[in-house]
Amino acid sequence: MRTIPAELAERYEAEGWWTRDTIGDLLQRGLAAAPDTTFRVHSSVRPWSGTFGDVEHLARRLAGGLRERGVGPGDVVAFQLPNWMEAAAVFWASSFLGAVVVPIVHIYGRKEVGYILDAVKPKAFVTAERFGRLEHDPAVSAHVPHVGVVGRDFDDLLGDPLPGVLPVDPAGPALISFTSGTTRDPKGVVHSHQTLGCETRQLADRYPPELARQLTSAPVGHFIGMVGAFLIPVLGGTPIHLADAWDPGRVLALMDSDDLIVGGGVPYYITSLLDHPDFADRHLRQMKYAGLGGAPVPTAVTSRLTDLGIIVYRSYGSTEHPSMTAAHYTAPRDKRLHTDGKALPGVELRLTDDGEILSRGPDLCLGYTDDTLTERVFDADGWYHTGDIAVMDDDGYITITDRKSDIIIRGGENISALEVEEMLLTLPSVAEAAVVAAPDERLGEHAAAFVRLKETPAPTLDDVRAHLEAKGLARQKWPEELHVLDDFPRTPSGKVRKYVLRGSVRAR
């Protein structure tokens, strides 16, 4: 883990950003204050309806069962589940135990899941027997001592309810969230009880009051999805409504039948509703606000929503530093529509000479599971080198203009270009490969692959996709366009000029 300068830690505690509460403490108080609050899963395969109290009882039985099996404070519990009630039970149970929870996005394939489980070595792992493309492969988790599969033997992990919360150091790890980036494999980002608690309060303080009946469709295997689904509502005593798949027609129907609200996310969540044939003017009543982030936000989208009377506001963050900047929903229109906001309370930002954003704050992670990555992006003064390039106006609002890091953000999901490139190089006909971000009207970005051949014929896009599927690469990482080049544009040292490739796909 990185070394946090003592003066920063003292300041965060003195200013109230960091407290002595663990995540288990926060959950226990919130659940006790609102046990009858609604908890519903809107699903075509595993619908569920109950209360906070019902889910807490299951979570405490799971915590008790895991405790009987030797799982306790500091141990790791991982789960790969869709937006189901059992995901909340695993997260809450882990928090009561003082265990470190590792959520895994349910669309990750066996390659990514195997890497994560090998990296964190959990004592327990909970997954689904089957959901969409997710299918439990016992071989992937064979080294995990205790495995529970929802839909099969999950109940075998349950025991007598665990009372209270087991004590643990609030400065210690509470969560490890894996995110794809410039490295070949997913990066394990470690958050403490203090950084996670601070982030939860930061997000909750920015919510417009009308979002109390919000439908959560963002995957709870994502850091922000899990915080938004299982922490913020408990702290505020507001209902939890989950959808395990994004179906615009179904969401519109739920807005009618259950008076639910859609309050933002990646731009696709909003635009797919507006473009659906069932969309009607009456739905705008439940779309008063649109907090956009997690993917590039085109000006055309913010203008379109504004013309419909929707109050748009943007934010910027990452798994490492979740809430760096935001434009408040009451900010001037120009700031909301055309910038990514300004530093949030407690957060410090500065730009280097080349425009790279450096940040530090009380919600900044502890580091990575890979020490070499930690050393690379955190300096001795506590600054996180984001790799993102921005400009800042006189009022402190920033606008992201580029990324030094070679990441493709498709619908809020980070894709490592290096990982896809290495997979492409296992095709017999490919001598060299480069993958870049291409604009995508629906998802913000998608992967575009450029290849130089060592033999003909050239593979088709379908050939590439079949190859990557056989390799176990998650489908969202597959290239959605393929270009064959005689050679790549290069620097004098021979490196591929990826900005030239990005420019070519943007021009198309």
C-alpha cells in the first residue's frame, strides 16, 4: 500500500472526512434505523421482493456460517453476481465480519475471474450458477476453500446469525475493486473503510432529493454500482430497486408501474430510453436529473437532454479516486453541460505542465494489489497521477481533453488495449496489433483493432471474435471494427503512434 503522509491523515480526521466507523458499523446503524424499507429486484429470471430487514437476516446468517468456517476480520470474500439480492447479502455479511469484499463484474469471463481469484486468494467465493453469459466453472474457483453458487448450494454456507459487527481497523482494507486499465490484467484497487465511507458520503451529498426512488442498473460488481446500490440507500433509509439487465422497454414500464426514477450514469442509459419506441413525454417526469459520467459525454447528448428539460450535470472520477470533480445540479448551465466539474470538498487537484491531472483526497484509494503499480502512480506527497489530460478554467472547473493511459471506456467499462492486443497476436496471421478507442454513439467508445499481417488471408472481424471467445475474453472487450494496415504510423524509435490511429477512426 502507498504511504499516506501523516499531515494528510491528520487533516482528514480533523475535518471529519475520516471517522472511526467501519463499513460494518455504518451498515448496522442504517439497517437498524430502517428495517422495513423496501428492497426489490426487478428481474425476469430471479425477481425478489422484501425489506432491508429480510436481507440483513440473510446476511447475518451468511456471516455466521462463514465465521463457523474460519472466515473473519481481514480475510477476503469475493463474489460475482448480477444485481440480485444475494449480492447485497454477501457485501453486508463481509462487512459485518470485517472481511475484505471483492466484487467481480458479472460479465467478466473465466480468464479475468481466474486472475482475480488467484490474485486475492479469497477464503470464500459466491457466484451464480448461470446468468446470461455467466456460467459457473468449478475449475476457476477450485482453490477457494468455500464456494457458494446461487441457484444451487448457496444455502449450505448459511449458519446461525452473527450478532453485531466484528472489530477491525477502519484504516485497513475494506474492499478490492478490479478495473481494467493499461495493464494486461485487471488492476486490484484497494479501499479502506475510511476512504469507502468518505466516498459514500460524497456521493450521497450530491444526490438531488428526487432520486430516492432510483432504479439501479449499473452492475454491483463495479465499485460505484455497489456503493450506489448497497450503501447510499442504507445510510439514507431509501428503497433499493435493482435491475439485473438493462432493457430500455422494461425500464420504461417500471417507471410507469412503480414510479421509479432514472437519474443518470453512462450516457447510454439515458439515450437508450429516449430512443425507445415506448418512450413518451410522461416519462420525463421521472427523468428530471441526469448525472452523467463513467464514459465520454458528448456535447450533443447534453444539449439534447437539456432541450427536453432534463437538468444535466457531469462528474469525473475513477475506481482509484472515485469522486474527484463534479458540477452540482444547481451550477450554471455552461459549467454543467461543458465541463466535468470542479474539485469536490476535501479533494485537491493540480495540473502538470503537460496537463495531466494529479489528485489527492480522503476518498483516494490505498493503492493496488500490485506494488509496482502503486509505486508508478502515487508519489511521496500523496498525489495520484491519473494519466488523464485536462484544462482548467478560472473558476476551477476542469474539462477532460485526452488520456495518457491507453484505456477504452465502453459504456462505463474499462478495457485494456494491451490485453486485447496480446490476444490478437495469438492469431496465426497477425504480426502486429494495436487497439484504440473509437467513438460510439451508444456506448461512448468501443475497441477498434488495427493489424499488420505476416500471412494472408486477413482474418475477418467474425474470425477475430470467434478467436477471442475461444480464449475466454469477455465479450465487451472484443473489437467492433477491424482495419488491416501494411504498416503502422511510428515514432522515430519505432513505437506505434496511437494518436494517429485514433484520429483515423474519429475521421471515419
